[in-house]
Amino acid sequence: MLKILFVVNSLIWSSAVAAAMEMQKTIAETTTEFRYQWPPEPEINFVLENAQIKTQSGSNRRYSKELADQHIRHQVLLAAVKMQQPGVRVQISPKNLPFRITVNGSDSTKVATTQQQLQKVQKQAYQSYLKRDFYYLMKSPTGEKFVIPDHVRVMRQSRSALQPVSKAFVDLYGNNNIRQISGKINEWIQQIPYQDLSDRQASAGSGYSPPLKLLVENAGDCDSKAVLFAAVLQNIFPKISIGVLYFPDHAVVAAQVPPLESELTVTLQGITYLVIDPTGPAPTKLGSLAQKYQTYLNNRQFTHRLF
């Protein structure tokens, strides 16, 4: 059996002490074993299936506006051919120009109906392209629309593969105290090296890594870490509600975890959620955020999605 051992050191500094987390990754034929030495905590270890890692890594396609436009144009052209009728003429802009549909004809009712049908096809084609490549069209608090990875769908599809991770935490800390285990998962993910993500609205999530890919590469941005946290915690407590809060340049978790009086919370659809930031590299306790994001939170300058 072929085994390859990787050892990665990631360092985290607190105001009082310096602590290091060492990650060892052993790759065998069908599985990969992960070991995290995290003093003074006990070692965390789990085994993931290589087939699942490969599948998830391969599904992470980069968003392309050009490919999206090609897909939409093709679908609209097919629909326009089927809608051909006397008295109506459909024109679609050349490929070298911005996509535009023009419908002319002597029958105004037919023209209006055809225009509406093709606009509907255009919208559906864009949605199907986003769904195929695991993307989602997000609307900012100011009404701007931009593309992000479909974190909800990725998280739901990752939960089964991440059961060994959740079990490793339950084996160490039990599942009777949701605050304790949430804190331990949060601290662990914070120590995984941080990989910066450029402006969310401009990048379309180009720096995002699905949970299994994040663990293999031992690095991830705020979105990636938030999804990993949510999947691991919801495996342990499947009945709790968890979501992601999207600030203009950051993403954090909102979890249905009982808060302490001094901790930050947010109310979504009538439910109170504890705010958790597993990003790192600086240690951030449950219910706390950097001042910049506290201001965003207080002013409701965020969007959200619930898992």
C-alpha cells in the first residue's frame, strides 16, 4: 500500500501565549488520514475517502461570464427557432456585442408575447448555468447582484463526507455541550492557515475551496471556513439552524447556539443566532467580531443564507 506523509506547521499567536498546530496528512490508496496536534488539546484525527475528495475538488469550477453568456445565447437561439411564426422576426446581437434580443413584427400581441417568452428563457438559462457549476446569484443590501459559490448546496453535499471529522470532535468532547464543542471546532478551524479572497463582488468566489479541498490543501478563505464549520457542527446537532452572514468583504457563521449576555447575536426570520467567526488567524471567541464587522452587523449591512 502506498502511503505518503505530509507534515504542515501552522502558527497562531495570542496575546498571552504562542500555540502551534501541526497537521500530518497520510495518503493511502483509498483514504487520507489527517492528524492535528494542537497543544494543550488532545490530538484530533480522522480519515476521509479519496474518491469523495476527488469528486468535490473536481466540482469546484471557476465562474466565467463568457461561458455563461455562451450558454445563455445557445439556449435562447434554440428557443427562438421553436417560436418562429408569421409576422414575427427575432434578432439576436452578434457574438462580439453585448447579448440582446430584439423582436419585431406586424402583430404587436405576438411580438410582446415572444419577447416575454425569450426573456424568461434567458433568465432560466442563466440560472441553469449557475446551478450546474455550483454558483448562486447574491443580492447585496444595496441591491447589487453578484455571483458567489452556492455555499448552501456545497455544505449539504459535504456533510456525509465530513462525518468522520464530526465524530472525531464528539469522541474528544462529547455532544452534550453545544457551546463547548462549537468553541473547539471554531478554534481548530481558525488555526488552519488563512487564504485571502479578493473582493467578493469582483471575484465570483475564485478563492473559495469546498470543505474537503480545504482540508487537503490546509488553507481556506473566510467563506470556505464558514462552510466547513457549519457542516461539521450540523452533523453533530442536525436539528439546529446554521447560516452564513455575508459582509462586503467577509463572511461569518450564524448558529443557533445559546449566547452569553455579552456575545454578539443576530435575529434572522425570528430566530436568534450566535455570531461565530472561524476565519483566523487571530483567535476570535464565540460571539465576537472585529469592530469593523460589528458595525456592519449593528447596521444590518449584510446578506445571509441559511443551511
